[in-house]
Amino acid sequence: MSDARLVERREEWNALVLALPRVDFRQSWQWGAFRTSDGWAVVRAAVLAGGQSVAAAQVLVRRLPGLGRILYAPRGPLLADGPDAAAALPRLVERVNREIGAIFLRVSPGTDHEAPDLVAPLQASGFVPLPDFWSVWNAPRNVMRLDLTGSEPDLLGRMARKRRQHVSTGVRKGISTELATDLAALRRFHELHVEHGRRNGYPVPSWPVLEALYHEFSADDALAVISGRVRKELAAMLVGIRFGPMAHTLYMATTPAAYRTPVGDLLHWELMRWARAAGCVELDLGSSCTDVPPTETHPGYGIYRFKSELGARLTVCLGYHDRVFAPLRYRVARLIETRAHRVDRRLLGRLRLGALDERDGAPERAALAPS
């Protein structure tokens, strides 16, 4: 087995991570390059055995004023099956910290919490589990994943009856959709997103951030902008991306014209079809926006119900783990984070802490689904 080494070429990195199980777009070269547009630096490290990747992690780096650097591997580390991966993880961690010198490294694996094959390697590498179920700046643990395998009738068959009807009768109700992959479509989405954010009272990404996203993912035709109209009036737009076998919703915005129409169903159906045509086998719809297990009294239950009726299933990912390198400064950083958890997310956005936000782009903020 080789020592961990840094990877500095896009094609090599993407090939390494795509060869590993449970790959996620947050571990793609494109996503790391995109995150540099809002202040993060990136380090990519991998361990090979027999020419094959056995462990890899794309790590985001940010300096906290007065404390030092923090490291975060969103939906990482990625480990191959077998004993080599467990032995490789400590080398990976040591190489990353030797390059940066940090307070701590946080990981948020995308593996199911009921399949804890990653727990032992993490603990053997010095990681400690966190009690936090959610985080103000990390990828969510409670995600809705939709199986794209099978035929289109199979996908429709996995939907709730109401959602199937919405898809099949949408055109008769005056709803039309259009899929685009050009920058102009993303610009129109941004304008709509700004209006939607202003109307609902939350911050949205700036145009330079979305433009950076486009330039990283459009080269591989991996970004789609889907528009939905109700009787020819623009009602909603959705942005999705794909990487390897998985597609993901990132952002969504609506106008009042979407109210009490099934335009959301049609947008997601078109996203499913786009992802399947590109060979994706799973669509990540983002957070369930509920506690676990979901309860009908939770404010986000309607969002969970909408996603589940589209055919998605709730997956609870393995918990956050930290590898601490500077214990005293780590205690201060955790105190700041714990207090931030108590602050309303809207206030966090106004304070520009959203620059640390690695959560989903909040398509769930838009109440698209008619009851």
C-alpha cells in the first residue's frame, strides 16, 4: 500500500473517487473548485493499493479568526471495502493535517447509520462521534434518496397515487416544463430565487456563486435548470446536478403562480428523467426537514411527505465525527458552534455565516406540493 498523497489533477481525482463506494458530488473535483468561490481552500488526498484507490477525501479548509484552520470532508472519507481501507485511513488523515495544520477535521460520511462498517476505522484513526444530529454548516444526516433504477413506469409505480396523477395530468392542467443547460437559464433562475428569498425572508446565493457552480459542472453537461410554467406563466425553477451514479437537487424557487398547482411534481419528474438518461441510479432530494422519525406535528412534515410521495425513502447517515489536533482551541471552536446552533438560521444568513454552509441548497424551502 502506498503512502497518502495529494492529488492535483481533476481527471485523476474524479477517477479515484468514482471507483469508491457511496460517492457523492461533494467529493467531486468540481464541488471543491466551486467552494473556493466563497472562501474555502481545498486539499485532496488519496491512498492507493495495487494502483487502485482504497481511501480518499476531499477536504475543505477555512480559517477561523483568532483560532486557526478547520477542516471538513463533506460526505467523506470514501473508503473501499476490505481491510486495506481501515489501514489506509490513518495515513490519509495524517497527510491532510501535515499539509495544513488544523484545529480539527470533521467528516460526515454518506453511509447509512445502520451499516456501520466505517465506525471502527474512524475510531481507530482517532475520530470521536459528535452528539449533534444536525449542524449549521455540515451536510444533513436525514436525507431523502430516490431509486432511479427500472423503467419510467417503475418510477411512477413507486410514487403515491396522487403524485402519479399529477405527472400524468399536468399538461391538461396547463403545466409545461422545459429543461435547459445554458448560463442564461441559470441567470433567470437566480433572478427568480432572489424574488423567492425576499418574499420568504431568507438569503440566497449571489450570482457570482451560481456562475462559479455553472462553470464547474456545465463542462460535463452535469447541471440542469428546469422551468415550470402554469398557463404559460413562469411558476417555478429547479437546479439539479449529477456526478457519477447520483443526481442531486440543489436549489428551487417559486412564484405565487405555483400555489396549489402540481408544478413541483412535474419539475421533479423531469429531473428524474434527465438523471436516468445520464446513467444515474439514485436521486438525492436533500434533507427530510424533520426530526427522525418524522412526526406530523413537525413544521417540515409537509416537505417530507412530498418527497416520500415522489418515491424517496428517508436515509439517516452516519453521524458527524471529529479528529482533534489542537484540544484547547477545539473546545473554543465547539463552544462557538454549540451556541450557533441555538441561533435562528435566518439570522445566521444575515451574519453571513452561510459562507460556512455545506448543507443542501434548500430546494425544500419552497412549498411546491399541493395538498
